[in-house]
Amino acid sequence: MSAWIFLIPPALVLLWLVLTYNTFVRLRQHLGESWAGIDTELKRRYDLIPNLVDTVKGYASHERQALEAVVEARARAAASGGSPGAQARDEQVLVTSLSRLLAVAEAYPDLKASANFLQLQTELANTEDRIQAARRFFNANVRDLNTRVEVFPSNLAAAMFGVKPAEFFEVESAVVRQVVDVSFSG
């Protein structure tokens, strides 16, 4: 009977390690799922941008520099497959160039009245809202994983299993943090 008493502490430690490892696995799965949500919304934005550029091009063909900047930034952001930080930097350039394009559109009353442009502008605004919601969900999952990785005693298990903190998906520039103004009312 006394031999069983000595087996209880190691069994409890082993049980704790298994439960903690499984928690890390669940958190990483949530992180992957939430990143897929961001990726889906970014692809939606990337699909809208060529239509928006083509619509603006029809009205403001001499604004070639703004149009080309958006196309180039979209291509770079769509091709970005790196870390959330790298993706955020590419998205920052894209959002900045989109803001410039929408500012150019302000100078064209016929464009602002175009039903196609208004529909694309509404879709872009909705997509930006969805991207922001997906970012919040992803960053909440990053926070949960990072907290678990850094607090005692689960940090011991994290070190043992090689679990590292994840990178937040953050927008660095204050300009990008501002809401994209897609309102074209007079």
C-alpha cells in the first residue's frame, strides 16, 4: 500500500503534462483557424481591388500612379505568405495605397455617382470590417497562447515541448489604424 503513495505524485505530474500539452495543441489549432479567417477576408479584399481599380480607371485614367500603386501593393500583399508581422507590413502598404486611390476618386463626381463604384465601395467597407473582426479573433487567440506559454507552471511544459509565443497581427502605422473613409457623400 505504501508503494502506491510514492506513485501518486509522478502520476499527477504526468497527467498535468498531458493536459497542458493538449491545451497547447488546442490553442495552436485555434490560432490556425483564426489565421485562416484573416486569410479568407484578405483574399476577399484582393478580389475586390481589381474591380475597384478598373472602375476608377474608367473615370480617372490619368491618375495612373495611384492606380499602379494599388495594383502593386495588392500583388505584394497577396503574395505575402510569411509571419503575421510580415503580412501586416504588406497590408499596411496596401491600405495606404487604397486610401490614396479613394482620395483620388473624390475629385471625380461622375465616379462617385457610379452605381458600380458605390457597390464596390460598400463591399470594400464591409470587407474591412470583417478583416478587423478576424484580426481581433486571431489576436485574442495569440494572447491566450502567449499567456499560457509565459505563466508558471505551464511555461515549464511549453519549454519542454518547444512551444513558442506567437506573433500578433498588428498594424504599425497610425495612418493605417484610422478608419478608411469610403464615404463619398457631398
